[in-house]
Amino acid sequence: MNVGRGPVIDEQSLYEALKAKEIAGAGIDVWWQYYTPDEPIKHPSKYPLHELDNIIMTPHKPTYETMAFRWKFIAQNINRLVNNAPLENIVHVGIKKPT
């Protein structure tokens, strides 16, 4: 499992080891390449890791779609606050939840 930064793992070596089944599998929460509006990419690696069946990959950095969803949710929650409606996804940290 890699929850560090993508460059911590040698990309080519990981791909070759997974493809040859030298290691059973990998789970990575970070990628070597991320989509940006200036530099759109289709895959998280220059190697076809996404074609392998022994790797699970999740983006550490949110996608455009994820951020659009988050901002929409935040705006909706602000509207709820302004209209005295119940807020969604309240997290009580260090505060005793009202009974």
C-alpha cells in the first residue's frame, strides 16, 4: 500500500512487478500524474497500470467532478444555514452532542 506521494514508488518497477505477477498486488492512493485544466491526462501513470487486474488505485487528489460536487454541496449547506434548515453532515469534534 502506498499512501505517500507517487514518486516515492518507482513507477516502472511497480508496473513490471505487477505485470509479471512478481508481487500479488498493489493498492495506491496517490498517482504520478493528475489532471489539470492546463494539462489534461487520461491515466494516472505513463504505464498502463489501469489495465492490470492486481492493482487498486484511488486518486489522492480530487477530480474535477469531485470538486464540483463538493462546492455544490457546500453552497447547498450555506443555503440551509441562511434558511434555518437542518445542515447536512455535521461533525461534532470535541463537543458533546446535544441530547
